[in-house]
Amino acid sequence: MSTDHLAIRAACLALSLLFPIAAAAEDGPIRPFKDELFSRQAVLETQDGGAFQVIDYQELRDINSRDEEPERRVKSQYVETRVRRYQENQTLTLGGQRLDVTRVGKLENAAFTVIFIHGRGGDRRLGANDYTFGGNFNRLKNLAVLNGGTYYAPSVRSFDPNGAADIAALIRQAFELSMGRPVILACASMGGFVCQSVSRDKEAVRYLKGLVILGGPPDPGFLTTPAARLKLPVYFAHGSADSVYPAENQVALYKKMIAARYPARMKLFQTGGHGTPIRMADWRDILNFMLTAR
């Protein structure tokens, strides 16, 4: 047996010891992880056969009662830091450009890949922080590793087509390293402009499984893009009281897509602000939708 095969078997054994094995739930292939803390959100309203949901959000409960230090450090029960064993900071050279990333999970043969794009003022540290945003990035990292996937948090140099070109190159590399398995691009806040640019890149969308927009700017022309022609699934999460990108504009786009029978889903967090989706988005629900949508 080759040393590569021995290494793979050792890694699988380590994962089985690190995480409890659970059967895939009926709602999708992604195994649960701390669902009792992250996935049991009260639904106030449902439309479009469940595709659109208004989610109960309360700042006193979902920030003050969840964090040891509000917006700085979540309580310990929301995180599992042993996942850091599978985390590495790297500087990649893609298309002649250097790109700093944090990678969590496999380098090759990932079952799926998630790439998270931060907003203005952020870098790769934002998407790799275990304790901010209610521990939601820690959960995403654990879901990736538990389910044989890979998670990338890159530092985006700009939110224009130049910065998007770096991410397009990362998407293609992830697709190739995983032997054609799903690659999901998630963009938060101003990072949504990167998703918009990538959706218009005829080459890049060939390597994508879907898009996740977390409190991002609406894209009125999305249905004319190469991504839309491929019917790439889109998942929106938005705060109803977002003062940066008003929710009604994103809801209008979602409704337009549903009218066109497009594979889309939206979670609207009642009273939530601009940063609420990064904290409250249910990553297991997102991944199960992305991996099963047609």
C-alpha cells in the first residue's frame, strides 16, 4: 500500500475519532453539527413552498445571550476548536497573482468546497475566526471537515473584476483539486460584488455549484448572466432592517427569480441588521440546499 493511501486512511481514522459519526439527515447529505444551537430557528412566515422564510431574530437573545462579550466572543458551547488541526494559512500563486487564504480541510479530493468572501475592511482572518459572529464560522469549518469538504477564506485584494479574477482562479483550482466536485461561492456584504463579477465570467461559472449571498447588494441583471443560464442555485440571507443594502431590493430580485422558476432560497431575518446573516445563516441548511438543488 502506498504512503499516500496510508496517509488518507490515517486521516479518516483521525476524523472518526475527533467527530461522532452520525447518519445523514433526511433533509440532505450534510451530517448535523450543533444543530440544537444553530438550526432550530423559529420561522415566522413561509412562502413559495418553503423557499422563502422570515426567521425570528432578537438581538438580546441572539447576540447578548449567546456571547460572553457581545459581538466579540461567543460562549464556549458554540465552538469546537479541535478543527484547527485541519486549518492552514497559505499564500497561493494563481494566474500570476498571490492570494492569501486560510484553508480548513482537505487539499485534494474534497467532497465539496466552500469559498467565503469577506466584506469591506476584512481579510481571511474574518472567515476563520472561531469566536466572532456567534461561532458561525467555527460551525462552517466543522461541517466542512466532518463531511469531507474543504473551506477557504481568502483575503480579497479588491471588490472589482481584478479581485474577482483571483477568486475565479481559486474556484477553478478547487474544482480541479477536488476532481470536479461541487464548489460553492459565498459572498458577504460588499463581497457580493465579487459574486456578481464571477457570475458574469463564462469560464468561472463552469466550475461553480452555486452562490450564497449574505447581506449583499442586489444584482438586478442576474438573470441575464452566464451563471443564470446554467441555473446555478442561489441562497440569499438578509436582515429585514439592513441599512446598507435594503432588504426590499434583494427580496424583489428573489421574487423575480422564483417567478422565472429559478432554483433560489431566501431567509429574511426579522429586525436583523447588515451583519445579521453572517451570524445567523444556517450553514447546514445552506450546504444541503446547494448540494441537492437541481
